[in-house]
Amino acid sequence: MKIRCLPIDTYPENTAFLLRGGGDFAPEQFQAMRKLAIGDGQKSILAALAIVDDKRLLAPGEIGLGEQAFRRLGLAEGSKVTVRQAQPPHSLEFVRRKIDGDTLEDAEIGEVIRDIAAYRYSPMEIAAFLVACAGFMTTQETFALTRAMADVGSRLHWPPGPIVDKHCIGGIPGNRTSMIVVPIVAAHGLVMPKTSSRAITSPSGTADTMEVLASVDLSATELKEVVDRAHGALAWGGRVNLSPADDILISVERPLRIDTFDQLVASILSKKVAAGSTHLLIDIPVGPSAKVRSQSEAVRLRKLFEYVGGKLGLTLDIVFTDGSQPVGRGVGPVLEARDVMAVLRNDPAAPADLREHALMLAGRVLEFDPALEGGTGLGRARALLDSGQALAAMEKIIDAQGRRTVAIEVGALLHDIRAGHHGSVAAIDCHLIARIARAAGAPMDKGAGIDLMRKVGDRILQGDILYRIHAESPAGLAFARELAEASPAYTVAS
Amino acid sequence: MKIRCLPIDTYPENTAFLLRGGGDFAPEQFQAMRKLAIGDGQKSILAALAIVDDKRLLAPGEIGLGEQAFRRLGLAEGSKVTVRQAQPPHSLEFVRRKIDGDTLEDAEIGEVIRDIAAYRYSPMEIAAFLVACAGFMTTQETFALTRAMADVGSRLHWPPGPIVDKHCIGGIPGNRTSMIVVPIVAAHGLVMPKTSSRAITSPSGTADTMEVLASVDLSATELKEVVDRAHGALAWGGRVNLSPADDILISVERPLRIDTFDQLVASILSKKVAAGSTHLLIDIPVGPSAKVRSQSEAVRLRKLFEYVGGKLGLTLDIVFTDGSQPVGRGVGPVLEARDVMAVLRNDPAAPADLREHALMLAGRVLEFDPALEGGTGLGRARALLDSGQALAAMEKIIDAQGRRTVAIEVGALLHDIRAGHHGSVAAIDCHLIARIARAAGAPMDKGAGIDLMRKVGDRILQGDILYRIHAESPAGLAFARELAEASPAYTVAS
């Protein structure tokens, strides 16, 4: 059959389209199997089947491919391909055994992950694997999963010496410390090639916020050039294809809200190993609306990081931080970038909590430097920030990555949420703040988000602005406003 | 937005199509959520989102619906609808708790099942529920699941008195006993309104085979009329909408090959309760390539049937039968119908194993008749068959359901699989026979399938025909032949 690209983008699964009754075989023959293998002998993909009833979309003898499937197959339009019922991947047998409660061998987990990374699993099959793993997983299995994920996709190689990194397990809006830590550490001279994700369910990822200032869409070669010039980088990880299985697993974990510690550890450490990191600081915020809600959970997570990280040869430092409320003021790409630059410029109006949090983390990363006297990391970090060396390092990184020439402004459509009575702010719900900022349009609309005018402990009078919603579209403003009015994210104690 | 039906059939999930950048909001805003709620205030559906890049498919302000989604929404083309991000069903919280290892309350399981039946779950979410249940389920949960499934959809009501049924848990090709048992039991005078499924992964379901002889696509009213006239029926269950959640669960269980006893029991008993059965014979074939592989497994399954069936108020009889090889000769709709009619006509060439197996089952169903003396069921069944009363009852059922006027012939394209050496047939792999028959085109091509010329224990000479493949299309013949030559389903001991 000949392939034809149909102007339809389906996500996350590949889709192929067959004309009803238009080929050598009835599409119904495939219906029970639902998945097709399409290829020319060299390249091949699996795709879910949709049946088309209109000859204007497809001619007999043609197989349609959605845009994603067409891109992944990588053949020219009109190429001849063979179309077969897809054999289910052999590794699904291991998934079935995992469902039955078995412990899998390292090699078996490796085969599952390679098949997932090759898009051979449907979301349904990935969900089955993840839920079976959520039921029960040994630490050895978590280690095998992590290593298998790191082994799939690209790997970055660096010159000898510590390659440092930091990772925050997230969930705290506005907590954009990496953009302060990296320039401090780079100014000191350690190599910190940080790759970050874009937001999936949060209002901004580090890559989204950095993109307000500079290009983040770097190839592996470009990333190396940036690090050569500036010691550090703040790039989007997607382009360099580190642990691609992780991205696929996440696309199923998020809608199902599967957030086991096993998957969390495998996700983070596989990306770091693939990125060539040797020393890693992990920031675990603990708080009632954070990912980790108690000290005992945090300790359990720390131990799992230590076990798996240790077997992978990583040097880990793990820090528990205050995850009780958002950090900084801005939530959303432009607003967060504003806060970050204010800290780096030593602007007196810069959010003090963001500054102190970033300094503490930078100090601990600096302690990875064998040349630094133990206990002096924080002082060194503060000196690099206060002296403007961190700002200079950031400007160097921005220039190396490609400075954005036209500034992006904060969203011009505003709505203020005000206090209904006086008192003091008792709590701010991180989840709700994130959801409202997303409803406003963040991270797609970079200027959309929330500016927090009050933090926990602040005294307020009735009518004071608690936070301001910024949006770029009337629909975004309306969505966010509706949500904010239905479920106030602030608890005010009178 | 206005709905437009796109000539695309997606399965099993509903799909909605939005033009990239063509509405009030960017489709990217939806991408993280992926699921849309579409409705006019009265009717609504959930659908997965695909993005279209061609204004010939969709105009701005239009939302496209695949054929299935359009049908399920049930509004006219051009109807105005509102489109929102779908809120995940509340019952997904229960699924998450089940993933975490909790035991769910009856009401919680009920909510999950109602949401699944309303197409509010994606296949990924259904897989999560099924795998979480596969990990651990109490018998009370299995009972609650069964009852919830029976309570969703239609229910058939019958006059007082025993409403008998039989069910084989399947996996044995050619085992078309229902089409012999029902006419025997109907000839006796018991009411046996049997509804059956079409094949999903097997080469033929009872509904597919019966359809060779008569219409099976009956509404509830038509089914009642048939039973009024003929005491029995052999109808397709799909039209009467019994336990629709079962069909949706099965569409995910099959590709994942989740075949826990809990799901099996819930699937079978929910359909029977919804069909109004009071007395049920369950046939559990036990064999190395059957669904149940050992006597101890069979006992465990029997106990679960007894527990759940008992709480549902069903009278159950459970029989273990020989599942070591296919039953009868034909595999595929036309070939199986031929065998069934040969047995009913007392044709000396009729497969003896099918005849004896059906008589034994019919005898046990007849024992449900309180008026029959204990132990006389088998004799009564034999008498009804030998006398031609069962055949007459079958003709009555066929006429009542609507006799097929043009006979369907067996597939004219043939390929014989012959013995490579002499010896005797030691084993026949039920799975492989089923796969080869499906590859030949069964059940879609009703004349396609396999005619088994030799059974276990038969002496054979080199070159003897072991089985004959029938197909209606050259592609089907080639698929089946390729599969048969790659993996012979017969083991011949010399």
C-alpha cells in the first residue's frame, strides 16, 4: 500500500487510517487486533487503526498516517509499505507476569522499556505495566527500571571531573531555583549542564521559564558548545532525547495520577544518568499540598534515591525543604523569569524566599567541589550572587543559548482576587494556585499566570489583593477567574 | 461550536477533532487534558482529542466527531454544543485507591462501573482499574462488581418458573454445544432464552455460527416473541444491551490478555443475571491449552462461581469437561453450523464427541426441571435427540428468529495440511487452531475456517490430511497457510 499523510495529529498514540472495504483485506479483519505494523522493510512503526468512510480522504490502496505517525515512520508520501497485523510485543508477557505478582529480571524490564521507547506499547498497555508496578516492586526492580530507561535514547558525555546537577521533585509553584543555582555554580567554575522539562501539568517548567529569556531548544552539540562557553546551561531536555521512555511513561502516569516513589526515582535518575551527571542534589519539598506530605514519606523517598543512585554510581545529596506554600511571587513563565532576574540583579524588591532557597541549594551544590572547604558552600554562593558574578554568568548562558530579541510581556488582562475579611494568611494551596495559573493559559501563553501579593503569615485587611491573575486571552482570564472564585486558594485566619 | 460528523470510525474510544488554531482557544490548551466533554446540556459524551490541520475537514467553529462519537452523542449534524475540558470522572479516585491496595465498598465499585458503561473512562483508565483489580480483589468485591455490571443496562423479565441457561467458559474451538443443548431443552419444554456473544478473539462465537442459519440480531421484544413460540432462542446478546460494561471491560481485557477468575465470573454472571436466568449450568473445560489448565484451578474457579452466584440468588451447576482438544470437526461459522445440524439430524457422519458432549450438558440442564426424576436427565436428552424432537425444536427456533433464505457456503479456497510422517496424533493445540482459523478469515468470512480430519489418538500415514483450511479470500488463505506452516498445531507421535 502507499502511505499518505493525513492532516490529523493524534496523541499520544500513532494512528493509521484504512478505507472501509478499500484494500486487499477488510478493515474489519484488523479490528479485533486494532494495531498495525507498517513498514518498508527498513523502517517500521506500530499504529492504532481508524477506519475511514470517504474516498476523498483516502484512495483504495492507500494507508493514511496521522502526522505524528508519518513523522515517526520517516518515509516520503507515496512510499510503498507493507501493512500487517501487529504482533503484540513479546515483552507484554513480562507485563502479564508482573500483573500476576511476579518479580521481573533486569533483562525483562529492559525489554519492556525498549519496546515502550520504540512506541510498541499502546497507552492501555503502558497503564497495565505502571499499575502492575505500582502494586509491588522490589528496589532491585526499581534500579533495573532506572538503568533500562537511562540506556534507551541518547547519552551525553563530558570531560572528566564532577558534572553537577540539581533536581527538585516539584509541585511547588514559582519554585524556579534552578535558574539561580546554575549561574551561581557556573560562576564558581563547576560544570552544570542542566536540562529541564517543560510543564506537563504545572503552570511552568524550568524550560518554559528560561525560554522567556533565551532559546532552550538545543541539540546535544549546541548544549556542549554552551557549556564550553559558559560552564552551565539551562536547556530543554526534549531535544537531546534523554531517557525517552520516561516521557512516554509520564504521558500515561499524569492522566492516571500514578505517582509512586519508584516511578519518581526512575524518572529523575534515568534522565540524570543519561545527561552524564555525576553529582546530584535532590530537593524534596515537604508540605501538606506538596508531592511529599510528611517527614516519614520524605525519608522513605530519600532511602530509595540513595539505594538506586548508589548502584548507578551517582553521588547524591538530598535535602528536605519547606513545601508548605509557593516560593517567590510569580507563577507562570514570564512572571517567574521576572522574579529570577530580580534575584540575580540583587533587586531589593526580589522575593526573599526565592533568593534564600536558591542560595541554600547553590551552597550545597558547591560543596560537591572537592576543592572547597566543607561548610563554606553557602558563603561562597552568597558571595557569587552579591558580587554580580552570578548575574554575569546568567547573561553569558543566555547569550550562548541565544538571547530572545523581543521581550515577552506579562499578560495584559488582569483580575485581582481580594481578601473577603481581615486577618492573616494561614495557608496557600499549591495545587489550586497551579490549576488557576494553568487555567489562565500558562505555560502556553507565556505571559499568563499569577502574581502572589501575599504569602503565609502576612497580615491583611479586607479588600487587599491576595493575588493577581494575568492572562493573554479573555477565555483564559474567564477560566481562571471562575476557578479562583469557586475554590479560593488562600486560607485567611481572622 | 457546531458538530460535524467526520467519516472516520475510531475504536474503542470516541474521538473529537478540533482545527489547529481554529476556535476560541488553542487546541494546545486541551492537549495536556486530552479529553473533551461535548454536549448540548441534555446529552453529552467524552472524547479523546485529535487535532486537524486542514480546513477542508473542519471549518473554524466546528468540532468534528468520529462516527462512533457522533452516534453515541446522538445529535444532528450542525447542532450547537459546548466543548469543555472533561473533568476526570470522580470514580477515578476509587481506581487510584484500588491501585494503592485498598478494598473498595460496593457503592464505589458501582460508581466505577456506571462511569465505564457511560464511556467516561479511556482504555488507559479501564486498564488501570482492571490491573489494580487483578492485583487483589476480595470475593465481596467480585460480587459487588458482578452486581454493579448486571445493574447497568437492560434487564430481561420472564414469567415465573425456571429460566435455564448454560455457559461454557470457552477456549475450545468447535465446541458449539449450545446450538444442540438449547433445542433439546426447548423440546423438553423448559424455557432457555440463550443470548451469546460474537467472537472477539476466537474464530466463531455461538452468535456467529447461529447466524449462518438464522437472524440473531433480535431486540428484547423479538427475543421474547421467539421464546414464546419456541421455548428457546439462540440470539446475539449485543442488541439487547445486557451488562454493557462487560463489553467495554472485555475490549480492554482481550488485548492485555487479562483473564483473572474475578473478571471471568463477573462477566458471565452479570450477563446471566441481566438476562433473567435463574438456573445456570457452567461448563469448565480443563486442558493444557484451554483457559483452565488444571483441576485445582478449576476447583478454585468453581468456588468463586458458587460464592458470587449464590449471593446473586442463582442456582448453579458446574461441570468440568475434557478441554484437551477441539470438539467436533469444523472450526468457523459455516463449518460449525454443518456439524451442529449433522448432530441434530442424527447423521451417522456427525462428530460423535460433539454429540456426546452436548447430550451430557443437555442432560444436566434438564435436571434443573423439578418435575424430572433425579438422574434421568441424560436419558431424556438422548431420547429427545434421537427422536428428532430436538431437530424439530431447532427448526422452530430458526423460523421464529428468521430463517436465512440464501445458504452460506463453506469457503471455496482450500489448503490441506498433511502429516509429515506416520504415527498417531498426540495433541492438538487449541490456541493455534483458533489462530489459524481466524487468519483464514473467520468469523468475518463465515465460510472460512478449519475442518479437522483427524483427532487425538487417530493413527495416520505420512501424507494424510490432518486438517483443511477453508478461506473466502486469497489473502486469508495465505495468512492461514503461513501461520499453519510456521507452527503446526498437531503433535504427531511416531
